[in-house]
Amino acid sequence: MEATYIRVSTAKQNTITQEAKAIGEQYSDKIQGITEFAKRPQGSRLLGDIITGKVKHVYVNRIDRLGRDADDIQDTIKIFKKYKCQLTITSMGNMNLFENGKESFTFKMMVAMYAQIAEQQRDEIKEKTAEGIQLAKDRGVYTGRKKGTKESSDKFLSKHQNIINCLQSGMSLQKTADTLKVSKTTVVKVKKLMNK
């Protein structure tokens, strides 16, 4: 099956441009690029479908849709390679991860460069955000999270939709933890709350 991965950073942004060019099933996340791909609700669902062989070809508009951390982008691509899933970057002239059954050297080189650019852009955004928060604190309009607040079970589960997706697809506790790079304790807690 073919699929397209779509990502925007906030709920206020729309996905119309990416959806217009989508091929196959759409996996769409509204989440910041600093969130690891495997920890995104639809990112983890897509990886699960790649691992189980349901998805064989993924299209993505730009490298930074996969993330804004160079190491995480490379880790995600390793999963594509391991399970022989074709990855096509449409904004780069439909550049493919595999050419004639082998990993493309051009793809490898270009992705390494663009992943570093995405990470640099993330660092600049982070710096500007920190400056904005400090200005707001100086003016007394930023308070942050209140001390003593506790996370509800529903909120905890909503944060771990990726784990739920893996468990519902039949993935074992250990494989879920390994795939999503989370502790097995977290996976067990999610499973217990799901069963309540």
C-alpha cells in the first residue's frame, strides 16, 4: 500500500497544501517537529504499518516533515530501510530512498544535509521562543504550569496515542517499547489504563 505522511506544527496550521498532493492513505500529525517521529500518534501508526508490511511506499513533502532533529530523522529512515519501505521526498523531484533495489547515494547525501538544516531551524525557533517567554515573564504575563497539578488518566493516554496504536495492532509490549523508544514501564501503564 502507498501512503503519505503529513505534518504541521500546530492545530492552527492547515494541511490543505500537503493533502492536495497526497497519494494513498494519509497519516497526518499536528505536532511539533521536535517530537520524535516514533512518539507522534500518526507517525507511530505509520511505523507500525511499515513493520507489519501493510505500507510499502511513503511519500512526504519535505524532509522536515519527518522531524527537526537530524538523529531522529536518520533513525526513522533506518526503519524504512530495514523493512524495505520506499520513501519519496516529493519537493526534491520525487527523490527515492531506493533506486533499483539499492539505497540511493544521492538520497543519503541530500537527506543528511537537509536534516542538519531542519535541526538548525529548530534551534533558531527554540531560541526565539525562549526569548519571547523571557520577555513575557519580565512583563508579568507568563506564569507557566501551576505547581501541584497532576495529570489525569485520560490526559496520560492522549499523550501516548502512539503506544495505543501499536498495542491495538497486536504488537507486543517489548516490541512497542523498542519501536517507540519508550520504557516498558510506560507501555505497561498505558495497557493497564486501556483495560480499565
